Amino acid sequence: MNFVALKMLTGDRAKYLGLIFTVAFCTFLLENQTSIFVGILKRTGSQITDVTDAEIWVMDPKTEYFEQTKALKDTDLTRVRGVDGVQWAVKLFKGGPVARTPNGKFAVTICLGLDDATLTGAPRNMLLGSWQRLREPDSVVIDKAGYVLLFPGEPLELGRTLEINDHKVTIVAISDPPAPFLSFPVMHTRYSEAVNFVGRERTELSYVLVKPQPGVNAEELCKRIEAQTGLRARTSEQFQWDCIGYYLKNTGIPVNFGITITIAVIVGVVVAGQTFYLFTVENLKQFGAIKAIGVTNWRLIGMILLQAFTVGLIGFSLGTGMAGQFFDFFSQKIPTRGLVLLWQSVALTGVAIVFVMIFASILSLRRVLVLEPAVVFRG
Amino acid sequence: MNTTRNAAVRARELRKHFGEGPMRIEVLRGVDFDALLGQLTFLVGPSGCGKTTLISVIAGLLDSSGGEVRLFDQNIERFSATERILFRRKNLGFVYQQYNLLPALTAAENAAVPLLAAGVRRRAAVDLAKSVLVNLGMGNRLDTLPSKLSGGQQQRVALARALVHEPRLILCDEPTAALDHATGESVMELLAENAVHPYRAVIVVTHDTRVFHHADAIAHMDDGRIVKTESRHRNEIEMPEFEDAIPMLA
């Protein structure tokens, strides 16, 4: 009877295609929105993950996320270095100066000042030039997206100059770091340069980057640092989750994405359910005839679930293909770089589609199960 | 000839009502009815007299409210739901007024549905259905969808579907009602030629007086009762005992 179920399903071409496209678009929306949601949240901590040399970030006790910095005292660096288990600790500055091109175009930047001696935290993924050139005076490394923003339509080129707070700096390398949450250019320079770009303040140290000694557990060391210095210390992973948590709690991002995802599920359930229900109701006499012939209710349930599973599988595959194409195309674009279709998103959407199709089948199943086979004798 | 031995269907004092209290409607009011093996039995009567309800109860599609109906000497109302379905699948064939063919299946596939329901493999089922359709003069429309068939052709497909699994009782509900006289006549001829068999009974519910001449017996029904029974030309065939010839619930 599986063959009969599939022929019944595909026989009504319009409804069959309608069901498949409903599931496909529901799949596309779910995979698209969940992947973008996760991608955007990951951006909130992209500067943290970009620092691969250090494992621990030390900051003001009240710091909740990367963008929110309150300068530490210079002596805090020494205090952190004095904690047992610290292999090394270096300073990191984070500021937001305005960079202006010679032709007047300007943008607020994310400026990271690296330890002058070690350049810890320098971007490793370079498109042009080398991060070691940051040792040159008045040099900066700018990310590709920032370069394109400041020099639109112009080829990537080293040696171009920017003016930052009356300082003329030279681009010595172009990096390709993970996209930041805000679409600002990401600039790396030496600590001593960076503090000049934003104007001297009494304290300037944004973060202390720490490397634990070999064999020392990073989380344990964080606790020790906090206990001994009164500062907040987080592993890179913890700090990244802090950022995600902050944006989840304090912005409309989860609500907006949540609404879209919920609507996708509701529309999927309602449209697929309604179409499937109509499909069943229109075939009710045929189901009655099959029932009268001697097909058991279990077999009918199997037939309807097979129809739902088939529609779900084809629609899900199509939708996943569409989502794959979408991300393949948009991940090449600068504003949407780094947003990828996550396998977790595909898996979760698969589970959601199973539920959509089960809900869609339930109404139809009910009608068929309570159907009196004697209905076939009524003209 | 012992009619009890030959009776495929034997209903006694059969009652059926729908609803309760002031809404209660008595549809069958003590029906006594027999349908014999090897015979084409017509069940006739005015609209609303209970014909369709009677064959629904006989088929086990509805439960009676009283009395007894025995099919091949067994009271199927005592069967479990599953046993009843299996009994129906094996022993009953149906022909409906509106054909009730599955629109997405070809003629051969439609005719094969009872075999598919019984678990026969698709190719074997369709091949067998094709041979039945060829016998019914549908050899050139085997792979045609119902929507491309005339009413008479659709009813032949429905007849093939009723015959393909060789049931012992075929129930036809107004099989000619949707057809013109000539087509209805040819369908009844096919039914009489192909369905009537010494081991099989055929019950036809009809209003169509023009096809009465095909009947071996006619039961007239009115107001929920059989009011008259007439035997036309009963086939005098020596019948085997049920228990020898008809295995129940294979």
C-alpha cells in the first residue's frame, strides 16, 4: 500500500508541490535564520577568538562584554604577572578612534593596541603584508572590510595613509579577521601608538592578556587571578560566552530572530497542515473505499505518515539546498562574511520539520481514523 | 437444495437504528434476508427504505442494533475489529455507485488495490488486475487514469477491483445509477457473467428496473423490512459444505 500512498500523494500535483514548497521554505527560513542568528552572536566575541596567543582575559570587575571597557591601572599588569601560574601577561588597548582617508572619507574604528614588545594578539590571517611590520613607526594593520569601507572601489594596496586624531598612519598590512559585531574597520597597531590615537588619558589599559604556565588549568588560574587582584578574569571561551549572553539579554536580537523562527514554524505547521488536511478531506471517500476493502487503521496511519515523511524529506532537502546556496553566495560578500550554514542548524531544522509534518498529519489522521467506511455507500 | 447451506448471507430479525431519544431513527426494523451462493440477488425498494444500511451491516461496515446477520454461517459481529477487517479483505468485494476509484492510480493499479491491501507484491498484483480487466473488455485502457475513462469504463474498473481477489460475496450499491441504460445494461451483463460463481454470492442494491431481468432473486424492501422475495431462475448447483470449501480467515 506504500505505492498507493505515494501515488495518491503525487497524483494531485498542485497540492503535492504546494506541500513541498511550504516545507522547503519553512526549512530555508529556519536554517537561514538560526545560522545567521548564531553567526551574528559569534561576531560579538570575534575579537576575542582572534587572539590566539593568550588564553585568559583580565579586565575591570564590572566589564560584561568586549565593547564595554573601563581602563585598568598600569600596576594591574604587574599584579597579574605576580599571580602564581601565569607564564606571561601583556597589555591590550581597545579604543574607537575615527580614521579619515586623504580624500575625506572617515569611519569610527575598532582600534586594538598590542603589546609593543611581543605584538601579542596580532591578526594572523593576512591578505597583504605582514603583522611584524607593526614594529614600524605609525603603522597600522587594517582589515579588508575596513579597507573597502574607507577606500571603496579601490584595489587592496599597502602604503596608503590614514589620519587618526591628527596622527598620520600608514597601512602596512591588510588582514582578514573574523567579522566584528559592529561593521567598523578593525585596526591593529602597537599599544604605544594606539593610546596616542585616542588621546592620552590617566589610565589606558583595557585588558591584560594572560598565558598560563604549561599544565596550569586556565579556569583555575582565572579564579586565582580574581582572588588575588580583585579583577575579573575569564578564559577566552568564557569571555566569548559572556559577550553572547550580554547581547542576548540586552538587545532585541533574540526577539527579532525568535519571532521570525516562530513564524516560520507556525506558517510551516499551518500551511502544511491545512494543505495536508485538505488533501486528505478531498480523498476521504477514497480512504473510505480503501478502509472498506479491508485496510487496517494502522496501515492507513502508515500511509499518511509515509506521505508526510516523503513531503518532509523532499521539502527539507530542497530547503537545505536553498539555504546552502544562500550562504555560499552571501559568505563571499563583505557584510555577511563568516556567516555559514551550521550543521547544528540543519539538524535542529530537521527535527523541527519532523514535528511540523507530525502536526500536519495529526488532523488528517484523525479524519481518516474516525471515518466510517460505510461512507462509501453514500452517493 | 438446502438454502441454509447455500446461504452466503443470512439475516434474521436484523435491526439498526441511528441516534437516541427523540432523534432515534429506526432504519432496519427486523429484516429477514438471504443471499445464496451462485446467485445474483437484487435488493430493491424506494429511497430511504434501508437498502444501503442493510448492505453496510452485512459488510460489517456498520454494527446492527439487534437481530443477527451471518456470513457464510459466521456471525461477523462477534469478530474483533481486526478479524472483521481481515474477513472483509479476504471475502468481500464492493462496487459503488460513484466508483470510488483512486484518481492517481491507473485502471490496472486501481483494480489491484485489494491485492495490494492483502500484501501481494505490486507487480504481481497489477499483472493479475490487468488479466481481470482484459476479461472485462478493458484491455486497451489498462494504464489509463480514471479521469480519462467514461462512467461505464470506470464501473468496469470498479468491477475488476471487486473481483480481483476472488471474494465470496460481492456487494454492489446502485452500480448502474450513474450510467445510461445501454452502459448500465452492459455493466450488469459483465457482472452476471463474471461475478456470479458457484462459490460466490452477489447482492445488488438497485432502483433500476431495467436491469431486473439479470436477477436470480429479488428482495423487495420497504420501511426497513423485506416485504417480498421473489426467485427468478435459481441456479441449481450442488454446493459444498462451508467448512469444506471455504476456509475462514486465512
